[in-house]
Amino acid sequence: MPRWLRILVIGRNPKVTLVRAAVLVVICVLGYHFNALRHIRVEGISMLPTYQDGSAHFVSAVPYWLHEPRRGDVVSIRLAGIHVMYLKRIIGLPGETVAFVNGKVLINGEVLDEPYEKLSSDWTLPPEKLGPDEYFVVGDNRSMPAENHTFGKVERDRIVGKTIQ
Amino acid sequence: MKNVSSFVLLAALVALGVWLWFVLSPRPEKIIRQRLTNLARTASFSSGEGNLAKLAAVENVAAYFATNVEVDINVPGRVQHTLMGRTEIQQAALGARERLSGLKIQLPDINLTVAPDKQSAVADVTVDVSIGGERDSIVQEMKFTFQKTADGWLISRVETVRTLSSAILNFAPYRAPFIVTA
């Protein structure tokens, strides 16, 4: 093997290259196992216009190693596992009361400012109090009938990670 | 050299024994996963199925369930069924095959817990259902309870899991309009 090719493939110091490769493998395995970065493909229209049907993104649990989920975060929510998940936006935090009045979200009776909400909505739903470990999640596309839209309370341990644009 | 050869041969024999043991006496987890996967495959169908094939498939689907099974499927706005016993399951399965142009059931996630006495198990399952002619699939989390019987592991109860719960939304979840696939 020519020297330049050998350097290209295994580096100047094979032992160091081996250690680097081992570290990289460990990082990849741990990253996958702990959902540090996971590729996702969106299906459906409930997060329009923010996330298009068929678009590809990444989800990461790393932000939630540092802090708890925040209002406005777009998160993936596991069902029985993580191969198919819901993608929703957090609008209500633990302990808050969430309601919908003529398409506006009320948090503890105050209107929530939602700059991401571009499509008109007429949803009116009575207030609901969240438990100490519950978040309220909903899609951005509330122009669709509420009965066609999957949303509601979710427990913290179902939130896998935050979507990276 | 002779010692090394003997050691390699012994290791190979042990590996073969372990492999045979797993093949001949599979763990309950493996059996139940296989049964769920086979059930999904058996319950799926495409258009153009003959009457005899329909009846045979319906019989096969029912065989996965205990005679006194309870099935409570509640996907508000979409499906609300409570079935009791194999006969009602057969009727429902036949009705689906008569009405729908096709059905594809997939189980992308199976989360299984076997009881310590190995006589029962609970499977938390993500069910992905595509109906022929419809663009969006229905994704729903379901819980299957298994009992070990003389006929093997049979499903004794099926119930809907509300992943996103809401007292104000008796109709949610309906379709899975927004899912992601990792």
C-alpha cells in the first residue's frame, strides 16, 4: 500500500487512529441509545405550516438533560416505542390550566402569544388543569377540525426530545 | 497446539448447545413477539381475496385469542368496538374483509413485560393501520394481555392506550395526522 494511502486510511499512528475510532463508536452507540440525535421523517399535516409532510429533521434529548421542556418547544412523543412518535408543540406546562376560546389558547386565563400559529382556528374547548408531571401538546395546524387532530396531556416521561430545525 | 484445538472444539460445542437450547425452548418474550407479528400479518389483507381465503384468514385470526377474550378498541371518531369472545372477533374480522378494499397492519414497536411466574404477559404495542384507498394511516397505542394456556400464549384482553389524554377531548386521538418515524 502506498504511504499516502496508508496515512489516509489508518493515519500516521495506527494506535491513535484505533483509539479515535473506538471513541467515535462509543459516542455513536451512546448517542443513539440516549436519543442524543435521532433522524425523523414527518408524516401528516397537523404541524403545518411549521413542518411539512415528508420533511426530514432531527430530534435530540440533549436539551432536556440541561433543563425541562419549555413552552413552544416542538417535541417528539413516544407511543409504545420510538420508531413511530407524535410530533407536537408544548403549549401548557405542569400545573397550568389550558383552554381554547375561538381559536386562541388561554393559559391560566391569559391569551398565549403564538407567532408560529399562521392558520386560522375556531377551536373552543373548556379549561383543563395539568398535573405536576403533565404537559399540554398540540399541533400548529389548528385549521383542521379538532376531532381530526391528536392533542392533549402527556406525561413527561413520554417526551423523547426536542426537534432541531 | 492440541490444547488450543480442544479448547476451540469445546467452545464450539458449548456455543452449539446454547444455540440449540434457545431454538428448542424459546423464551416467552420471543414467542409473544412472534405471535403479535404473525397476527398483524394474518389480519392484513389486500383486495381480490376469495371467499374461502377470507374464511380461512378469519379462523386463523381468531385462533390468536382466548375464547373469553375482551377487546375494547376506542379510537374516537374512527373506531369504537367492544368485542367479547372469539365469535365476535371472527364476525368483526369478516366484516372488515367484506367492507374494506385492503388493510395493512404493522407493529413498529412492541414493549413486552412477562409476569415473574411466566404465565401471563402484557404487550404495549404501537399499531399502524393503513386502510386501502386512504392516504393517512391510523397510529394507535394498544395494550395486549396474554395468558399462557394449553394452546400456547393467547390474547385475553386488548385495550386502547390514550397516549395523549384529555378530559376535554373525548374525541382525541382520532387519526394520527402527525407522526414521525425514527
